[in-house]
Amino acid sequence: MSVLTELAASLASGAVKTVDLTHTLDPDFPVMILPPEFGQCARFRVEEVSRYDERGPGWYWRNFSCGEHTGTHFDAPIHWISGRDLPNATVDAIPVSAFVGPVCVIDCAGEAAEDEDYLLEVETIEAWEAIHGEIPAGAWVLMRTDWSKRSGAEYLNMREDGAHSPGPSAQTIRFLVETRDILGFGTETVGTDAGQGAHLSPPYPAHYILHGAGKLGLQCLANLDQLPATGAILICPPLKIKHGSGSPLRVMALVEE
Ligand code: MN
């Protein structure tokens, strides 16, 4: 059997299942809040055009609007100043091969439950690799924190000094980019950086280092507890927005039972 014929048979039999890693686009879902002097990302908004009524007797449809970084979303390299001059740095120009690939999941749920400012360090990656093998070049790496199970104010976890949520250290992102040549990095939180990432060096190291190297980001992921550490395939094509810095998207994974 060819690889794809075998895959089709495995999908039909349930030997390969499809896992949804996406939050529902909803006006109530939180978006990142920047200090008030900066522009703000819009929440998801929706208005009805018609619903089998005088505005359209036989059909239901709506208009929606949102930020490029609203809900479960994709970050393109041009999102950050470090990536602004790279080729193919916008969502419409990234080769589509980047949107399907192997995924490694680093389970930090226990650590994040104990320390809301938990930083994923290189030693933890190395300990993970000692069990699961080296992260292959071109892989997506996802940081599982179970943060997606939070809701309301607990999700952004804002205080007077800003957001408190887990993320990677600068050294970890540099290691994943320079030593492992990953394709992208994803999180369950509202950004690829920790809530207090502005205080790291460089500030917002995941954004700065990933996008400066042409790597990609995913945020507000869900259901990472349903993925194995290795062996799944991630599918994450963003909307093809002209010159887009990112986009909401449906993210899913193929997982062998
Ligand atoms: Mn973003």
C-alpha cells in the first residue's frame, strides 16, 4: 500500500484519530492586553446578515471580524521586528509545507500548576530528549501547560505588573532554533512568550528569536494533553491573508491509537 492509501485506511478504521487543538472563536475568549499606549488586538466579533428571514429567506450567514492574533492563532515571522526583512515572512507567502509536520510535545503541566511564571529551560528539553529522542529538524515543538483549561480572568492572569503565565526561556528558544532547527513553537497561553517575557533578555525572546530566524508560532492551543510526546502530525494552515502577520486557524493533529 502507498503511504497515503494506508493513511486513508487508518483514518477510516480509527487507527489514526484526529485531535482538535483549537478553541472556539467566541467574543468572550480573551485576547492579549498590551499597555494602554499601544494599539490593541480586537476580540472576535460577529453580526448576522440573514437567518431565513426577510434579509435572506433561504439562507443563514454572518460577517465576522477579529485581530490577526485573536483566538487560537498562528504567528508569521513578520509579526516581530526581528523578522520583518525576511523572505516569505507573511502568512500568504510561507510555503504550505510548513503547515503539516511532525510534532514534539513537552509536558510542563505539573510545573506550570506549581509556578504560574514557570520557564521551560534547556535542561528540561535535554531530559525530555533522553527519554523520547532528539527533537528532529523541521519539527513543531509544543509546550503543554494545561493553561487551556483555565477560563475568564484566570487565563490571562493579569496583575498590576502584567500577565503571569508560563513560557520558554531565551536560552531554550535559542537552543531549539539554533541547535535543533525546529519549524515552530506553540503554547497554550495567549503568546509564545511567558506572561512576564518583557523582562527576559532579549525581551519576548520567543517572538524575537523564533521570528528573527524565520520560525513560526502557535498560541492559544488546546487539548495538548491528548497528544503523545512524539509521533503525531500537526496540521496548522493559517488563512491566506495578503501580507498577514498571523491568523486565527483550526489546528489539529493526527495521532496513532
Ligand atoms: Mn500572536
